[in-house]
Amino acid sequence: MKFLANAGFDLGRMLIQALGIVVIVFLLARVVPGDVVDLKAIEGDLSASQQQEMRTELGLDQPLIVQFGQWSWRALHGDFGDSIRFGRPVGGMVRTALPVTLVFAGLSFVLALVLAIGIAVGAVMTGSRVLRSLVEIVNIWSIALPTFCIGVVGILIFSVWLHWLPVVGSMLLPILIIGIDGAGQIVKPLYEELREAATSTHVRTAHAKGLSPWRITVRHLLPTAVPVALALSGLVLAGLIAGTLTMEVLFGLPGLGSLMLNAIQGRDYPVIQAAILVTAIGLVVVNALTDLLHRMIDPRLSR
Amino acid sequence: MTLVMPARTDGKARTRFSVRAFLPAAILVFMVAVALAAPWIAPFDPLDQDLLALNQPPGPEHWLGTDHIGRDVFSRLVMGARTTLLVGLGGAFAAFVFGAGFGLVALSLGRVSEAILFGAIDLVRAMPGVLLALLLIVALGEGVGPVTIALGISFAPFFAYVARAIYHREAAKDYVTAAQLFGGDPLHVLRVHLAPNLIGGLVTQAAILLPRCIVTESVLSFLGLGSSPDAPTWGRMVAEASRYIELAPHAILAPVLAIVLLTLSLSFFGDNVRRTLDPLREEAGS
Amino acid sequence: MTIAGPRLSRRMFMASTAAVGFSGLLPHVSFAAEPARGGVLRYATLGLDTADPHRHTGSIAVQQIYAEALTSIAADGSVEPFLAESFDISPDGKTYTFHLRDGVTFHNGDVMVADDVVANIERVKSKVTGGWLASAVKLVDTVSAPDARTVVLSMHEPYAPLANLMSELWIISPKSEGWNETIKTPLGTGPFKFGEWQPKVKLVAPAHTTYWRKGMPYLTAVEADLRDDVDKGLALRAGDLDIAYIKPDIAKQLATDPNFKVSPLKDAAWFFVAFNNRKPRKPFDDPRVRQALSYAIDKNAFMKFAAAGGGVVTNQMVLPGNLYFDQATHDADAHTKANLDKAQALLKEAGVDPAKETIEFVSWQETYPQVIVQMVRKLGFKVNHVALDDIGAQKRLGQYDWDMNCMSSGPRADIFLRYVRLMSDGPNPVLWGGIQDPDLDKLIKAAVAEPALDKRKALYLAAWQRVMEKYYVVVLGLSANQIAMRKVVQGYEPGFTWSPNWGSGGVAQTWLAD
């Protein structure tokens, strides 16, 4: 009962956070100098009076409270309005971009988990020096090598020199890069947890009984590894958002990240707000899930 | 999220200290020295364009070649060390001031304000870092100043959390209760004992954050924001050279390697500092 | 004055490739081989801002795939017939009569008639706020359709640029969805239809089977890549694109590669240095100081860098070969070579010590302005180079608290669109320092109202002489934007502006040879 209450309380707190993020971004985006009319003015040689007309047409000259109120009201009903830059419904733009980011983030995350668990379990199970070094190497890789640097070098090697991959649009390389980066963030703590678990009495007993290493792994290590990895991966997931943004820009993937970046550069407020709302909700969901998992693994942490 | 992760402390940790700790520290000292001595080491003016020698590979005249606008890569790398370290340190320092400052103020004002103000800090932390920095820079403008402020704000939460963790840990200790019983001012006691503990935690945090600041600045430069064209940072060099990656791979490899070397050294260094200061301490989640 | 039928224009002016000089509308262009049918062309130049063609501002490079206009621009900048097969201008320059082509259909199958054209003109007049076209159309007093194939425009005053500007008044079916507000799906007359649009990602345009040019288009569809962060040159070479807009240095590389063809737009982007003309600050209000700064610039070195050797150094806003280019003025350019001694002498004469002055230098975040900054520094001035993004630069320039800039501006359908930015009440004059010179305005207005080409040319030239004398703006040179295409692309020729579909070459006539 207390468990549920705590979970509910946290969810509420996170929803308020999501709302806070939306408000902050709403305000920040408008503090940013220039608006979409300025952009159109540059391209189309608009005169001052024409710019003023455009602003009124787009509703940009109304007080901020009014603008926010109108937008939130419509958003609550699922209507994100039209892009003030392109005239297209924002909902459609987000709906096309979201799956790309979800697939990208999802696959990278899965890869990160598989790699981390694989390397960590392997290292503990076999005790091989190669695998133990791999733990260190992957860990250092994610700390020291910025993903965009790797991305740039990767394009150079695989697209320009080797012609193995198309220059834009292919998700293979970015998924690999973000996956390895994510794996590096959790592989070392995971390895240490597992090593601790491996020295526990259950495992030693099983070993003494003569059970094969494989069975020990599957019955004792993996069940520990997976939840721990999932709990740790909360960090990875949160970092995925920033990571995917740069990768989307670099590799030309039409996901939520590039949508947001383009919208910021184009001062396309409705798109920025819708994208950030979706992102914030996503973050909330992710955080809630990982906290839940975390609590299930370690009841000591329930407040 | 706080995970209790006991580190492996056996006798070996002590002896490894001298070798493993020395190298990263030496590299860092070397880099700082290069940054300080840059104006005297750099053979060319980093802004000087030799329009007849674009994208030249490394040679006797230009040790690391030239970039797409004819500037000497080595000179830019060496001068860039200054700006890069400045932005990194500046950002981390700004984060410290904003974070620890804001955090400690919140803490000393009582539990209610602590809850509210840390709620705000949670909010900043919940925002995707690059996104926040992006919006701030577009709002504040280009250049070393705005980038430093943007980095400071984005990373402030980390310092705030560390400050809060240490504060609460100390505040629960006996000497504070004792001071209270004896009628002494608990705040004074906290300040006296808090400071040294804080420094330790914050230095560790800074070592973690410094590479992140530098990488974030690089990403921002890459996305078209960040430092101005006249003040090269390594990140900016990567951004500009990425368009000429085929013609002049040296122009992008040099700053990439420099960034990698810096972040590697810093993280090893930070690791060692953490181990020396308190090997059994709980790691503040970050 | 009647302009009808195929117009012959012969001038070649870009060094890189020979521009095929025939214009006029020939229903069939003869090829060396029979055009193959089918295939999807992947095309990447600029972006698409809106699905409503009348509302599109700025450089337009995608819309022409599905939307066409009454006229189009020939290779030398003159007007050629397109949806109108001929047009007449009355001697007083106030009445335009367009004779529409037969058998033009919209994408929904309807035949285009004069009433449709009238509806389009009315729409631009009443519904569209910004853009060059809107201002022009506001000068139209009445527009009428005496019969199904004739449209008559009656102007308030003579307006020479109209015929050229009509090349961007797209004729869309009034039955298009969103006609009364913002068009969501435009039904144009172009060789391809408006298919699926993902903003900033791509546009898919399937072929229009009843296109007015019989037998065309040859392709099944065109896929326009709208992403602007992507390295188009790289993608082209990797085979991911068929036609792409590439930077001058990449163009230089590809020009020698037998797998690619490189061809320029027929109008060019021009690079210039402008001074703060609205609120000039001392000592940069002194023409001698401006002259000195101009003498510090080595235009050849600059253009070699900015255009990777493919540009033209000149002192005018148009390329040699253009209708409005004047050879004599070009030959009399005093600033083709840098002359630091003369510059120093001028500064001395003006009593200015460069070491004591800081120039506030604004530009976009490109590399070419840095070349100018360095040249100016050689004169001894301190330069504070502020490089901003589009909006930032716009705002900063509008504050008029700067001294010098270095910027560029792209191709335009008519030269008036360049002059209008130099006028006191012109749209968005900040890039050129916000000139407010009543004498200059008079000259430009006179040129606009002059129906006869040679008199108009002289008036424009007089206006330009004044700009040069006062050192409002110093032209560095012109560089045509380069389009590269894979060897298999046949029948495509870039137009005067960014248009991919014009009289003598474009996507309608394009086919893939594999």
C-alpha cells in the first residue's frame, strides 16, 4: 500500500515537473530574439508594415498569458495547432517524427543493454582478462569519446572511404554509436554488482554442487543482471535524448530531435512546444518506470 | 538516484596510485602549460589566413597542416587549448557558483524553501541538457560569456545535489546535535565542518563535469552555436572541419584527439581524486 | 511592343560550363538518344516553406515542380512565355495583355482558363501579405478576362518589372483545398503533382499525366530532399541524390569528374560589403575612409576563395551577359586590385588613425567574411567581428550600431528586386545599411516606370553610379550557385533563378539514362 502511495506521489511530482518544463520552454522560446516573421522577412524582403500584418495574422502580438492559455487549452484537447512556419498541422509533424526517434532510441537502448549485460555477465562468468578489459574499455569509451566526434569519424570511414553506408538516412551507425555509448555508462557498475553477486553464498553453493557455469549464469546471474541493468539504465535513457539530437542532425534522421532543432532555429513556437511536451512526457514516463523498477529491486529505498 | 557501490579497497589501491594517477595528472599539467604558453609557442597567428594554402596536409611549414581557410592547425590547436579550458573551467565554475550557491542558500533558509527551490533545480535537471543550453545561447547570444553562463545553468543541479547530500549528512551528525545542546549556533558549526567536506565533494564533481562542459560546448559549436569564429575552441574546430572531412582529415583529427585526450585524463584524474579522498564514500548519483 | 513566340538569347557568360542558349517553348527538345521513361529523380537544392505557393517568400527552388506561371525567365534574364504563349504591353506601359496557351490542365484534370488566372491575381492581391509579388500586384487596378484565353491587367502606373515578376505568380486551381485561407494541397499545372510533404524532410511529387507539354514528363516522380543540415555534395557522390546544390569548392572538384555534370544557375549570387548608411558613425561616414577600406580589399583573392575560382570580379549587381550589365562601368572599376598605399594616403588625408578605431563588423556565420576582416585588419584597424545567425544578424543590422558588413544575396527574377532594397522605404534594407537617399529613390523609380528597355537600363545605371560614388555598397563579385548532377541525369538545365522547371530545361524534360 505504501508502495503504491509513494509511486503515486512521485508520479504526481513528475507530472508537475513536466508541466514546469513546458512552461519554461514556452517562455524561453519567446525570450529568444527574433520570431518567425523575422525569418520570413529575411527571405522575402517584407516591409515593416507587412511584418506587422503577419504577426497579427499569426497571433504573435497577443499577451503571453493569452498565447499560453490558448495553446494549453487546445493541447489538452489534443490539438497542437499549425506550424507558424510551414502552415502544416503540428500534430502530423510530430506524429511523423516521433516513430523515428522512438525506433532510434529504442534500438540503441536495447543494444546498450544487450552489450552491457553480455560483456558484464561474460566477464564474471568466464573471468577472462579480455572481457574484463573490455569492461574497462567500453566504460572509458563512453566517458572520453564524445558521440558526435565518433559520428563524424564514422561517416568519414564508412560512408566516404568505404562506401558501405549511405551518407544520410541510415540508422545503423548512429544506433551503434549511441548503443556502445550507453553500454559504457552501465557496464562497469553492472560488472561490479554481478561480481559481488557471484561471490554470494547461492552461487558458491551451486558451484560446489557441481552445476555447470551456464546454469549458474542463467539461474543466478542473469536474474540479478537484468533488473540491475534496467535500474541503472535510467541514466542512459535520460541521456539518450541529448545523444539522439546530435546524431539526428549529423545523420539527417527526421526524428523529434531534428524537428526541435529546426523549430528552434525557425522560431516555430507551436512545434517547439509540442515537441518538448512529448519529450517531457516521455521523460516522466521513463523516470517513473525506472524508479518503480528501482524500488522493486531494492525495497530499502522506498521512502 | 543513489546507488550504494562499495569500491574495491584492498592494499593494491594504494600502490597503484603512484603510476596510474601520475599519467593523467601529468597530461593535464602539460595541457595547462601549453594553454598558458600558447602565444609564445604558436608559430602562426591562429586567425591568419593563407588563402593560397587551403587544406594543406601536415608538413615542415605547417606542422599539423592548414584548415579550409588557410589557417595553421597547430597554432589554432594550441591557442584553442586556452579558450577550451577557459570555457570548460568557466562553465564548471559557473555551475559551482550557481549550483552550490543556490543550493546552500536554499538549504539555510529552512525545509520549506529547500523543498521549493530544489524542486526548481529538479526541473532544470530534468530538461535535456543540450536543449537547455541551446535555448539559453540562442537567447543570450554567441561568445565565451553566454556559453559559460549557459553551461553553468545547465550543470548547476549537479553541484546543488552534492551540496545538499553533504549538508544533510553532516547535519545529522553528533557534533551538530551536541552544539545545539550546548546552545551553540548550529549553522556556525556546520560552516566550520561543512566547508572541508564540501570542497572534497565539489572538486570531485568538478572533475566529472569539466569534460562534460567541454563536450557540451563542442556539441553546441557543432550545432552552430557556441564560441565565436575569432576565438577558436577545439569543439569549434571540429565543427568547422567536419565539412571538409575528406579534403583535410588532419584538420578534424587534431582537435578530436585533443578533446579525447583531455576528457580521458580528466576522468582518470577525477577517479583518482575520488579514490584518494574517500574510497568508501557513497557516490552521489549523477 | 509585342513579345511573342520563341525568343533568341545567345549570351554565354559563365566560365565553368557552356549554357545551352536556346529558349522559347519547343514542345519537343531533340536529344542525342531517345528519352527513357520512368524512374524517380532525387533532387536536393533548397527547402519548401509552405504548401501555399502564393505565400512562399524567398528563394523558390521546389515549388516550380508542381506550380507554373504565365512567364518564365530565360538564360539572360529576359522574359519568355510559359503558360502564356505571348503577351503585349501597351506603349504607355500600363496595360498588359496575356494570351494563354491552349490545353493546359490542372492536376485535377480541369482545363486552365482566363478566369482561373484572374482568380489567382485577385487572391495574391487580397489574401497575401508579404513578398515581392504582393507589392507589385497592389499596383494592379483591374484585371479582366475578355475571353477564355486572354487576360488583361491594367496598372495604376507603368511598372517595368511586372512581366518578370509574373514568373512567380503561380497559377493554381481555385478548387485547391484551402484556397480561401492557406492552401493545403495545391493543384497546379506543373509536370508533377504535390504529393506527400514532410516539412524539412522531403516532398514526393508523382507525374502529372496530362501535362501541357505533350509526352512529358518522362520521370515517374520527383523526390525533393528538403533537409538543410545534410552535406549534399557527399550524398550526391555516394549516389544518394541525383541533382544537388553544391558549394563552389566541391563544384570545382566535381567539374573534372566524368561521373558528374556541373552547371550553374544563370543568375548569380553577389557578394558585397555595405556600410552603415542609415546612422553612420564617425569616421566611417567619410567617403574617403570608405574608399580607403575598399582599397584594402583584394577582390580577386576574395572571389577566388568565396567562389573557389569560379566567380567573376565586378562592380555591378549582375553578371556580364545580363541585360543590365554595362561593360564600360565594369572596365572603369577602380578597386579590382588592392592598393594599400592609396588607402593609407586617403586615411591620412581624412585625418584618421586606424590604430585608434575599432570597426564593428557584422556578418553571417560563414567563412568568406573572415577574409575581408583580415584584409581590413592589415590596414591597421581593430575589427570586432560579430558573426550571427540569420535572425541575429537581421536584428543587429537593424539597430544600425555597426560600421561595416560583408554579405551576399541570391538570384532574383528581376533586377528591380535588387534595387528596391536600396530605396528609402524598401523592404528589409538592413543588409545594405538602410540607405535613405531621395535622389537615388528618384532615379530608381524613374527606371521602374520606363517601358523602353534601353532607357530603363540607362536610368538603372545612373542609380548604380550614385551608389558607387557614395560608397554605400561595394560589390566584390558574383558567383553563380552550382548545381551538380549524376551522369545519368539527362535533359536538366538550371534556370535563371532557382527554378527547376522553366522554358529551356527542367524536370519536365529530364530523364534518367539507366
